[in-house]
Amino acid sequence: MKGIVFTEFLDMVEQKFGYEVVDQIIEESKLDSNGIYTAVGTYPHSEVVTLLMNLSDKVNIDPGALLKEFGKYLFDTFLASYPQFFAAVDNAFSFLHSIDNHIHVEVLKLYPDATLPKFISHETEDGAMIMTYMSERKMAALAEGLIEKSLAYYKEECTIQTENLKEDGSEVRFTIKRIS
Amino acid sequence: MNELEILQRKLNRERLARKQAEQILETKALELFQANDSLKKLNESLEDQISQRTKDLQESESKYRNVIDQAADIIYSTDENGYFTFINPRGSDAFGYTVEEIIGTRFIDFVIDEHKTGLYEYYTKIKKGGVANDYYEFPIRSKDGQIHWIGQNVNRVEVPNGDFYFNAVARDITLRKNTEKELDHTRQALQQSEVKYRSVLENMDLGLMEVDNKGIIVRVYEKFCQMTGYSPKELIGKDAIETLIVKDYEDVLRTQDKNRLERKSSVYEARIRRKDGKEIWVLISGAPFYNTEGEVSGSLGIHYDISDRKNLEANLEIAKEKAVKAQRAEQQFLANMSHEIRTPLNAIIGMSHLLKDSELDDKQIEFIEILSNSANLLKGLVSDILDISKIDSGMAEMNETAFDLSELAYRLIKTFGIRAEERSISIVSNIDCKGKSIVESDKQWLNQILINLLGNAIKFTKEGQIELTIKHISDTKSYSTYYFEVSDTGIGMNPEELKKVFTAFKQANTQVQREFGGTGLGLSISSRLVSLLGGQLEAESVMNEGSRFFFSLQLKSSSATHSMPKRISDFSTRIAEGIKLLVVEDNQMNQKYILSLLNKWDIDYDIVDDGLQAVEIYKTSTYDLIFMDLSMPVMDGYEATGIIRKLPGKQIPIIALTASTFLSKKELALQSGMTDFLAKPFTPDDLSLMIEKHIGTSVAIAKETGDTFAYDVTLDTKYLDEIYGNDYVYALDMFSIYQDMIIDEVNQLHTFAEGDAYADVKKQAHKVKPVFSMVGLTHLTVLSEQIESLVQEKKTKDVKRMCEELKNKVTLSMPTIEAEIQRLRNMTN
Ligand code: HEM
């Protein structure tokens, strides 16, 4: 997993709960990396899971909710660092389609060792967007946060319905409908 | 404190992270540097490669120049006006001038005069049209005056400023040109001879036409145009089949066209439609022709008008048909006449017998003798003529039964023995059948042949002896060959007479006829019958010493050899116990006839009226043999047989019964699964033989003795005797049934004919046909048969007339039948 995920995650924790909590979860997690992350490095995915679980214990918030919150946080980072991806399209659905078709493709060019999810998306006849998340890393909640923020960014009011296609969470379907 | 610790740890972490990042970035930078470095190296090596290439190019250029100098081809350049700027050594050799002499001169100056304008125009064209590359051939004169043919590939090369010059590679093709010229000569000669050859064909009234592989006319000749009435212009470029061929022959032509592509030639006939619409017959001889590459490029058709011949053929066919019809009419006439004559003759003979028995003086007796002899002779003549016309018209049908040759011989010797005794000549038999005397053949015919030969021998022999020889010669699996001979010690014949001996109406000479009597038809009948049986009757003779008539026949060896009964016996025992027959027959009279015979022979049977009932009863009972009528209501014999043959169980013999004499009916019967065939009307002997043949049980007939009854002479007494024998009760029965039913049946027939219901006419005629024979009205059986075949030929007028005639004849004959019934009743009471 790319270092940016770790540094942003810890940044969010610091911002929301204070560096004390960051320090505690790093200390408790006994990580190979000792919790030292740089955005340009690459680290085991399991470490982000451990950190997340410990945080959840500590602050008594469901890990899914935390991950979704992280997604929202990450969105702002992406928006700041990669404005060109957002300027390329003028509505939320087009942007969401472009993740798998364009954004993550570019990401992979930049970081050949990135482990990205697979999205399959299409629009139904009644105008809803169906987006299926597929990844062994089971981070659909992160995606949900990212999606919510994307919709808000393009100023579109939508309902998001999530549905686990696989019990372990490696396949999740998002149904996004515009409210009009 | 705690807070401080945490802060320190944070700081420490960030420092470490930065170091990590620096390290990562440094590695990346190193990688970048290395990549850059190798790019630089690649660039350098590329430069090396380029300079090496340039060097190589330079080398190869000089190599090429060498090649040009030493080339076998002439290579030169000229400026745009045709002045030489370069020529290689081979070029200067070809022209016979040095390179220096050539450079600066004009190319066109070397070309021989006749070709100069052509070449000039050619170059102008290349210059104007901007053709970049082209090939051209022309002759030049070399310094020594020789002519060389040059084939050149010229290249128009543009220089950046818009000017151009020519580069050319040329070859001395003088040798090829010369051979080509020679070839042209031969080709011309060939063409001339071909034209000559074709004009010969044209003069022979043969029309020539050539088509390409698609059947499009490419060439026509004068004669062909005359034949079809078209001008060459109207034909060339047209589809030959569509334009010329009569529709029905298109397919023939198309197959022929295919043949041509496969390099086959053939001769066939077709019809052509001329321009004026008239159709002609042509005999076409078609052959593929080839191009210089040896490929089929079309075909040449030689047409010969055979319309005249065809018309002649058609006329001949019509003439032949007419002749055959006439012949058939003649035969019909003969058959009818013979019959008409025979009936009154029977009366004359009968009457003269009666007269003889009355009180007469010697003179009267003599007259009567003459009268009855003449009548007998006439009767013989008529029946001989009838036989011959029957054989000649193909109406004689072979009727195969099993019989004993030695018995046949025995009977003949016995009959002729009496006649021989009267003339003090002896008659001996020499029979050697090696135990294989039972054969299957037409007994009637063989008997007639031998009777004729023996009769003939007796007629011409005054003293000495007559010998009948029958010898078994050889065997194959199912056939045996027998040799038959009748020899006499009579007057004999000279070679002249011998030649004509088997020809009808050609008795040895009129003198002989007067002296010996007879119709002279006996031998020719015999000869024909022998042929019908598959042999050839031959004769040898020495004047005043005697004659010898002989033939060989291949006869089927009978399978029923051991069980053959001796028919000649005067008494017999019946051994037909335990067998059961099924009789399927819808005709009342036939039923009655068969049943009375079976009863007499004590044979068990069931009888049903139609095919369907036959199938039903067959399922519930076991039979040894079935007699099956062919045409029946509800279900006919063919169908019933078909069904029975598919049922499980033993395949018992099924014998077809029919009044039809058509062979095709027999074939149909056999095809439907029947075993054998019994033609109606049949005699008791025929029936019993059939049972014996197929079951192998003897059904010997007890010959009854008692008073004899003479049937009315207008009836077929011989046949009546044959079928009823001494069983007059039975004959009475049959006559009575006939009397009861026949008027209705014949009226029915008449009604059908009047109502144009010809299918019904045919059925009805078929039904009544055998009935007449049962009361001796054989001629009415013949008449019914004629009605049947007239319906077949759709001669409706004749059918009506004949039905009318039949009705009248039946009515006229009723008094006779009634009288016979009365007489039979008196006799049996
Ligand atoms: C400019 C926009 C984006 C950029 C530059 C970007 C880039 C990235 C990067 C670098 C990673 C980490 C890969 C790794 O750790 O090996 C990642 C992962 C991920 N991205 Fe994006 N992303 C963008 C937008 C989005 C959006 C809008 C979504 C929401 C649907 C999304 C869904 C995810 C998820 C769920 C993962 C986690 C990996 C996984 O689940 O397998 N990304 N992305």
C-alpha cells in the first residue's frame, strides 16, 4: 500500500483525535515499520488495517465509519494534489466513471507497485449509476466516503445504496440515484 | 512530561520518515542517472552505426559501378533530348562503337530507319505523359552494319530542379526475335492450312462455329450462316445456346460445353431454331480448341444438317407403325375367321358322322367320306393357321408344368402305333432319360411338336420304320439338356426342298400336297414352337432314303421328381389327407368350380370372398397353400398377399388365380409375394398339378366311368370334356349357375359401356371372362378379353360396339345353354 494512504490516515487521526491518539495506536500496534511512513514509500496493507482496528478500539467508533471518514478526508487531499482529474469532467457520474477508466490508470503509471481496486460502472435506463467495487483489500467504506465527497463536490444530491455482493466485503455494489 | 515524550517521538518519527524519503528519492535519482547514461550510450552507438552504413553504402556504390561495367545488360543514360551521357562497356560492344564515340551522339541515330518515327513518338509520349518506367523493343544497326534487336527498360529520372534524364537497361534480344519470327511463319502456315481445312469442311456442307469458354459465339463460317439463316454480325457475341438451340436440347448442349472444358470432344444430335423460326436437326461434332499456352479457350462445332434423314426416320417409324397395325389387324382377322369357320365346320363334321350312321347306298357313303375328310382337313388347316398367327403375334404364352417325358413318349407311340399299323410301317421309341424324365416345360407345345413331326413322318413314309428318340444329354445345376429326334425311311427331300421346309405355306411341292394332303403348316409351327422353348429345329434328308428332324432343349429339372404321379393310370388312390387349403375368390362360378374339385379329391379347405377376409381367417387357422384371386372387391389379392407375407409364421405357397393373360400381371403377383400363377380358366389337371407341385402330395384323380355325354357341337366340347370329365352332375351345376347369373352380368357390362364408365367396363369384362369358358362358350371369353384390351387402348367406340355384340351373342346362345341343362339333367337323373 502506498505511503500516502498511511501519512494521510495518520494526519486525519491527528486532526480529529490529537497526536496523542496517533502515538498510542502506533505504539500499541507493534508494526514492522515502527509507524514511520513517507508518502513516496510502500508498506504492507496489513499495517493500515492494524492501525484502523486499534483506533476503533480506542475511540469506540465502528472501523467502517472511520474508514468512510478517511475517504472523505482523502478526497480533499486528492483534490488539492490532482486538480486536473476533477477539471476533466463536469459532473459526478462522469467523474466516478473516470476512476477506473482514467484516474487509477494514471496512478498506476506513476506508481507501478500500487494496489488499486477494480470498479465496474454503468448507468441504468432510469438514470441511476451502478458502481461495483472489487478488491481483496475490502475497503469499500473508503470508496463510499470518496464517492460522497465527489457528489458533494459536483453539487449533486444523490442517495447511495450499498449492497455486499460477497460476504467478506471484497465485492460491493453502490447504487447512486440523483434526487430530483 | 508525557506530552513532551510524545512530541519527541513525533519529531523522531518525522525525522526518520524524512530520511527514509531521502533515501528513496536518492535511489530514484540514481536510477534516473543510470537511465540517462545508457540513453547517451545508445545515441553514441547510433552515430557509429550511421557512419558505418555510409561507408558500406559507398563501398556498395563502387561495387555497383563495377557491376554496371561488367554487366551482361546494356546500361546507359541520355539527357532529355536523347543524347548519350553514359554507356557501359557491354553497350559499346553491342553498338560496335567505343564509349567515347557514343557519348554525345543521339540515341535515335542508331535505330534503323523504319523504326525511327515509332521510337520518336514513344519518347515524346514518355516525356509528355511523365511515364516513369516502360519497356520497348526496337532494332539498331551496329557499326559493322548488323541489325540487333534491343529490348529496353527505360526510367525517366527527375532532377530536383524539374529537369529530367533517362536511365535505361537494355538487352540484346536478336536471338529471341529471330525465333519469334520463325514461329510466326509456322503459325501463319498453320493458320493457312487451317483455313484451307475449314474451307474444305465448309464445302462439304458442314457449318462451322466457334464459341469461347462461356459459350459466346466468337466466329462463324459462311455455311453455318446459311444453315441458320443468320448473318455473322447477328451471331458473333451472342450466347450460342440461347440464340440457336431449341429449348429441349439446351441441357444436352450444356453438358457438351462442360465436356469441352474437360478437353473431351464428342458427336451428338440437337435441334437448332433458324432465324426464320424453322427448326432443323443437326449432327454436331464438337471439339475443344487451345490457345498457345495449351489451355482450352473455346470449342469448335461442326454442324451437319440431318433434317432430311430425321424426317425420313420419322416417316419410316410411321410406316412401320402402320405396318405393325395392319399386321395386327390381319392376325386379329385370322384369329376371328378361324374361329368363325371352326364352329360351322364342327357342325358339318358332326352331321356327316350322324349321316354315316343312317341307311345309305355306297355312292352316298363315298360322298360322305369325302365330305368328312375335306371338313377334317379344313378344320386342321384352320387350327394350324390359328396357331401360327398366335405364335407370330406373340400371343402364345408358355405354360410351364411338370411332366414325365417318358410318359409323353409312351402316349405318342401308342397313338401313332395304330396309324402306323394301318400302313404296315413300324414305329419304335428310343427313350433314354437316365432316370431324369420329369421336367418342367410347356407340355402342350412339346406334345404338339412331336405330334407334327411324327404325323409328318407317317405321311411321307410308305414302308420301313419311324423312330422317336429322346435322350438325356447333360446336366447343370437346375437344368438338363435333352435331345429329340424323329427319323423316317420315307421319300425324303432334295436340298432345294429341304431349305424351304420350315417356311409357312411352302410345302415341298404342289405335287406332294396333292398326293399326301395336309396343310404344310405343321413343320413351320413345330419350328416356331421349338424356338419358343429355346431350341432350334433342324432337318437332314436324303432323297428316297428318308428324313431326320431333330432338336435339343434345355429343360428345367423338376423338383417334384419323386412325387410325380402317373397320370395315365385308369384308377387311383388319393393321398391328400391332412392338408388344408384356403381359397380366396369372389366369383361365384369359380368358387363353385374349385370347391367341387376339392370336394371330389377330399381336400379340406376354407373359402372366403375377398382379401380382407382372407387376412382375418389366415390369422386364426393354419393352411398348407392359398389360392388367391387377384382382382377382388374390398381388398385385392396383391394387397392381401403383402399383408399375409408380413405376418409371422411359415411362408406357405400362395398361388395367384387370374383370367389375365398379361405377363405383367404375373410379375406383379410374384413381386407382391406370391409363389406361382394359375391362369383361369384352368382344368382339374392344372389345379391338381399346382397343388402337387407346391405341397408335394399327390392328388390323383379317380377316373370315372359310365355313359358319355356329347356336348352341343357349337360349344367347345374338348374343353368341357377336359374340365368336367365324366362328372356331369358337376357340369349341370355349373351350367345352371351360368344360366342364373349371366344375363344380369352382361346387362351390367352393357350399362357401364353406355354410361362411359370404362374402368367399370374393364372390371366387369374381366369378371365374366372365365365364366363363358365354363359352359364351353370359349369365343365369348375371347370377346370379353378383347373388350378389356380395347378399354386399355381407349377405343371407346369399339368398346361400346363389342359390349353390344357380347350381349346379343349371350342372348342368342341362351337357348343352347338351356337345352344343354335339360339334356344334362336327363342324363344325371
Ligand atoms: C484524483 C483522484 C484519485 C487518485 C489520484 C487516486 C489514487 C489512489 C491511490 C494512489 C491509491 C493507493 C493505491 C495503493 O495504496 O497501492 C488509491 C486507492 C484507492 N482508491 Fe483511489 N484515487 C482517486 C480517486 C478515487 C475515488 C474517487 C475513489 C472512489 C470510488 C477511489 C477509490 C479508491 C480505493 C477504494 C482505494 C483503496 C485500494 C483498494 O480498495 O484496493 N479513488 N487511489
